[in-house]
Amino acid sequence: MNFRKKNYVAILLVLAVLATSIWAFYPSDSKGSGRAMAMADFSAVTASAGEDSYDAYLNTYSDAERPGDVIRIEGESYSATAGDGFVISDHLDGLDGKAVVTPESGSISWDVQVKQAGLYNLRIHYLPIEGKSSAIERQFAINDKVPFQGAEILLFDRVWGNRQDEIGRDDRGNEIRPRQVEKPAWQLGAFNDRNGYYDEPYSFYFESGEQSISLTALREPMAIDYIELYQDQALLTYEDLKKKYEADGIKPVSDHYIEIQAEDAVAKSSPTLYPLADRSSPTVVPYNVSKLRINTIGGTNWKLPGQWIEWEFEAPEDGLYQIALKQKQDQLRGVYATRSLTIDGQTPFQEMKRLRFNFDMEWKMNVLGEDEPYLFHLTKGTHRIRMMVSLGDIAPLIRTIESSVLKLNELYRKILMITSNTPDPFRDYQLEKRIPDMVPTFEEQAVIIQSVADYLEQSTGERSDKVAVLHTMVGQLKEMIENSETVGNRLSAFKTNVGGLGTWILTVREQPVALDYLIVSSPGTKLPRAEATFFEEVKHELGAYVASYTEDYDSIGNTSEEQDSKITVWVTTGRDQAQVLKSLIDDSFTPDSKVAVDLRLVPGNILLPATLADEGPDVAMQIGEDVPVNYAMRGAAADLTQFSDFEEVAARFHDSGLTPYKYDSGVYALPEQQSFPMLFYRKDILEELGLTPPQTWQDIYNMISVLQKHNMEFWLPIEASNASLVPNATFSALLYQNGGEFYQDEDKKTALDTDISMEMFKKWTQFYTNYKFPVIADFPNRFRTGEMPIGIADYTTYNMLTVLAPEIKGLWDFTLVPGTEQADGTVNHQVASHTTGVMLMENADNKEASWEFMKWWTSKETQIAYGREMEGLMGEAARYPTANAEALEELPWPVKDYNNLASQWEWVRGIPQVPGGYFTGRHLDNAFRRVVNASENPREALNDYVLYINDEIEIKRKEFNLPY
């Protein structure tokens, strides 16, 4: 009996522990997801914004009138154009009348009669013309002068939507994310701040009389119906609008419930706003515990100011409706996300300009207006709800911190000019005397940054990591105020903390919100429950656990074999890239060629053992440029020149892209990606120093003293590690520009022992021994802060700077790498490139089908589609460096930047791959390090390693029975 009691007690204890464990992991119902208490708007402090800022512009015309006239300027009535391609079109895309089509470059001007001088808002009725899938950019000028900095780049959205109305499924029952395609439609867009820092459209001052306005194309074509000068009308508050409803006798409707699935959006401003599959909760609609269901939209894709999503619905009768959202904001703890809402292009009332979504890990049902829901007047018929990312009352906080970052960075550069970036810890630089405004600036910025932190804490009701960054900066500023003699020793920490403020700006600018569905209903209608019950959650977790054993989550897309033939293709990049590639294969390659493709995502190091075991693929993609020739020596890669149309396919690429894949009269891969160096420079800092971008290496020598006098540096690329075995980009450029080569005697020996190679090696190392260039540096970040206002880097650095350093947009540029002046006075700008390739394996079962795949993959159309899809999926940071020359032209590069790239590409050369050539990059780097670190003679150091390189080449040539 006692034994049985003990058993019962043990069982009860186990059950109690299990229940406690489940309860501990089961998230509690988090309250407080509604709006925080109302507070007065924070006033942005942007004293350091500069004379050409929008704030300074408004202050200049603060007393100006705001005339109520609406002045329309017809697009076709332009007065002048500069450039080709401007065409007047009649009835374009359903327009009732004429419009002017403007190309992606050039400028167009109109004359406008202004009766009364004053501040006007501007809006444009435009149609996005098919281009390169990126946002339209224009520069606006009045009387040939850009009025303020923000008008230098105005953005106008394209319109995107799902390619298919119905969401398809693969042969395993998973729903497939619909591809996003452009759906051009006439749009009415105001001239707004592209960063979202201002809620209202820009105001422009016009004198009375005849004025001239012009738009200069920076990116993408557009058609213009008209431009209007107008006044943006002040909105009523909801309380005032409610009284108007009562006065007009507008009543709430009854017994109506309209559910709009968020993933069924009819229009979006960006291809990144594709529908998503969410399996975080059993309450999402539609739901399946094991299969992928497309059921939400937004999330981390819908986060940048100005991005909008639009839904369409039918109102069954006239009257007042409430609107509810099933939403989740689980990314911004300590801050809140903001959206503005319009119905049929109009903001209903003031409160809809700033809808606030507080942090919560769970899905929530958010009735707009909460306890006293806002009511919206809808007429019977079709309506459109648009929600747009807005910074709302976060905007002045960001503007303030951005202003502080610019001010503190400017002060950092002043200090740097005195102390260098490695201050002597035992020296008193007397910075407070040499920089009189240093301590006052610290005091001013400490107060400003503290006020931002205080506002955030009060408005959110919590102290989070978002505020901790601000407090850290304030703490250091106060310490440097009290002990100004220690500023030099604190410089590294100061730079880190200012960089932290820059990261804070990027983080807080992002405003992600996910939506499951919207509900338009009669006031007081009972709404679905957003949170899962305890038992629903347990069932969901158990089902997902079982599915992890039964579902194949590694296969990508369809796996059926109902085709004439089948090939196996291996890729080594991420799942997102593989999904896009599989989607393109299923869309265009397989239907046209009748060849099924088994696409497998594999680790990068598995190709060699799989090939040795005869278990490898037919085609290997995204492989390093050293792989194909090494496989070709061993008879594992197929020679592509055996195919009759090889020359036609090879013409897609620059010869430099094919060079690394040539071996013994054959070509063993096609290039997929090709990148090369460009010269990046800060326009503002060079102008401040009285410098211009260098055209030759001699120009670099001339500017070094000016930079170093101000404790700034020039960056030349150095590989952080030797793993890639790639010859250094700077040495390669110097060698090629002076007529040198890497190999000689039909690739039997290295050419690094020639006089020209020795001379260029010495010249390269002298940058570090004589001029003390840094060997290790984070160039993008130092470029951002201004410590390194100029440097040579791979052109893909452009993508990183565009995304990670928005505060210096428009302040930097890139151009050709400095060259070497020739005897005839011309300048040689040659540089070496690096590639990745696609390789056909020698043991492929169906070489013809595999070759067809390689041709399809490297074609202009496929490379453009892949590049645009990747950029649509992951943003500008994922812009694809295609090796196809024609495809690069069609990717969404601004015209000026593409022209710079195309100019440099003409000077690009490839580095040949030879047996044993992997020693070249490795020992070139070893020789460099001996010179720089051990102060050895450059010629002797390089000569020592030339022996090793030649020995390895000879060994490998003997191994493969090649002449040596």
C-alpha cells in the first residue's frame, strides 16, 4: 500500500514539474501593447545641420505666405530638355491626355507663372516606365538652383504586385512564395523627404512672376502627366471629425464584417514586400502545422520609411466602420514602430498619420482607437487602404542624433588632426586650448543626447538597449568634460561610441510590423482572438516536433521527375539564393528545355570528396576561380570548347572573366560573378582639404602629405587572411599597368623575378614602409567617419555603403582606380578581377543538358532576373556583381555609377590559373609581410619566395606530365 502511495506521489510530482516547465515556457499574455500615453512632440535639435539643410531653408522663409492657389504645369508643355529620349505620348497607359516620357538620364524644365510669392508644396502625377526595377530618383531645381539638400534626391515609387492571383503549391504541398512583378499605374506623389524625417511634404519658396523648375534624372525613366504647386491641407483631429459626422447625420453601419487577408495585398512600393509564411502561432490564417502556408506580410521586410502596402475591399453600404489589424511587432524593444494610414489616397484625420505599434512577442488584435474605436466614413463600393512606414514622432529624435553624429564626427576629425589615431598616452595635447569649441560641444551634445534618451524612456515606459547606447555616449561626454586632458587617451572609445550612435540611427529607422489580416466591420463587432490558448500552443508545438521528423525541409521547390531528362546541380550559397534560383529554373528553364533540375544546397567543401567518390553533381555553381583548372588537370572538369556554340556563349563575357578558367587550350568553366576594384572617395572631405580624386599614382603621392598632415589615411586593399590565395589587388594593378605578367615561358615559371615585378613590388611595399599606410583597417567604417576619406576597394563596397551609411549618401562617389601614365601621355588604369564560376563535371551523365543549363544560367535574361530577384529579396546590399556584361547594364545602378563601372571594366584583366599557381598569392603575401614587418629588402624577400613558387609549379607540371 505504501509502495503504491509512493508511486502516486512520484507520478504527481512528475506531472507537476512538467506542468510548471510548460507554463514557464508558455508566454504570458503581455499587456500594454496599446499606445503609450500621449506626449508633446520632441523638437529636433539640428543646429549643426548646415546652411543647405531643409531646416535652415524653412527658417529663411519662416515669414513667407502660403498662397491657396493651385498651379498646374502640364508635363508636355516643357520649355527645355538636356539629353535624348524625351518623348510626348498620347493616352499613355489609359491616361486621358498627353504626357512626357523622361529617360533615366538628362533633365527637363518647365516655365511656371506664379501670381503670389510664397511657400508651396509640390506633387507630381507620374507613371513608372519599365526600367531596372529600382525606385525613380530625380533632382529638383528652381531657377537652376537646388533649393536645399533634400531636393538633391527625390524618390518616386514603382508599383509591385504578385505575379499570380492565386498562390501556388509545390508537389509536397508547401505553398510557394509568389514572385513580385511590376504593375505600372499612374501615381500622385508629393515631393517628400526620402528619409522619412518630415511628416509633411517639402515646402518650396517661389517668387512671383515667371519661374523655372527642372527635374534631372538620376535613376530610372518615368512619364509625367503634370506637376502641381498646391497647399497641403491641415487635417482635422478625430474629435472634430466625429462632430462633423454627427452634424452630417452619418451613422455607424450594423452587421457587417469584412476580413482582408494581409498577404492578398493588391499593390506594394517594393518587391521586397512579398507575402510570407509564418508558423509562429496556430492562430495565423491560413495555418498548417507542418506545411508552409503563405499567411502574413511585412515583418522585417516592411521596415524602411516610405514603404507602403495597399489592400482593396468592398464596402457593402454607406456609413461608419471600424478597422482592426491582427499584427505583431516583435523586433523593436524599447522603441515603437509607426505607420500612417490612408483610404483612397486621403488621410482620414490627424491621428492616422502616426499609428503606433508597441513591442510584443505575440500576435495582437489592434482595433484602431482601442477602447473608443475610431470610426471611418466609407461609401458603398470599392476602397483601398494603404499603410506606409512612417517615423512619426521618432523622426525628430533621429534627426537630432544624426545631427549629433555629424557634429561629433567633425570634432573627432579635428582631434585626430592633432593627436593622430594612436595618441601618445603620456602627452598632454592641451586639446581644450587648441580646439576652443571642444568642451562646449561636448557639453551641448551631452544635454541633447540625454534629452533624446529621456523622451524615449518616458514615451515607452521602459529602459532598453536602444536607450543604453545613448546613456553610454552621454556618460563618456561628461567624463571628457570633467577631465579634458584625458580626451586623447579616450579617442578610441569615443570613436566606438559615436559609431554606436550611427548604428542606433540605422536600427531605430527600421520599423518592422507583421500583419496577418485586416478587419473592416461594424462598430462593436466581436473580433477573432489573436492569442493562442494554452492547449492550442501545446498542440502546435507537438505537431511541429513530429513534422521535423516526417517533412523534408532540405529539398528546394518541386522534386518531380516528369521531364525528358534530369540533371543534378549543386550550389553552395544560402537558402534564399537557392530558392530564387529554383524558382527561375521552374519558371523558364525546365518548361522550355524539358530538363528537370535537382538543385541541392551543399557545403562548400563537399565537392572534392563527392567527385572522388563518383557521387558529385553534373554542374557545380558558385565555385572559386581556382577550382576549375585544378579539376581540369585531374580530368574531373569538362572542356567547354567541345560544344559548337561555345564561342557565341563566351562573347557574353569580357575576356578577363574567362582567363582564370583557361587551361591547355581548353576552357573549363563560365564566369557567374566578376568583381574588381574602384576608387572610393568622400567628396565633402576632399573638397574641404582642397583635393581632387587622383588620376594617377603620382597624384596619390601628392595627396598623401595633405591627408597625413590632417591625420587622415589612404586605404589600399590588403587581404585579412591568406585563405583565398589571391594576388593582392594593389600589386596586380601596378604590375599590369606597367606591362608586367604573373607567369612566363608558357606558364612554366613565375614572372615575379623580372625587373618590372621587382620594381612594382618595391613600390607597393613602400606605401607601408615609407608612408605608413595601415595594413589592417575597417575601410567602410573609417570611410563613414571620415578617417579614411579615400581608398581603393572592391566595387561591391558600394552596396555596403549605400545600406550601412545612409547619413553620408550624396557625400561620396567612386571612380576609376588611379593609373600609370604611359610614354604617349595616356593613362593605363588596368586592374585585376576576381570571379566565381559554374563548372561542368567530366563525369556528368548528360553533358548536353548540363551545357544547356549553363547557357541558360549565364544568359543576359536569367542573370538580370536573378539579380533583380536577389535585390528585391534582400535589398540593395545584395546587388549582384554579374559577369555578363550586358546584364550588368540592366541591373538597377544609377546611370552615372554604371558608367564609372563600365569604364573601369574595360581596363580589367584576369589572373591566369596554372598548375601550382596557388603558391603565387600565398608567397607574394609572405614576401610582403617580411618587408613590412621585418624590414627586409624587397628584392631579396621576393626572390626568396620566387624559388618556392617555381619549385611548386615544376612539381605540379611533372605530376600531370606537362612540359617543364
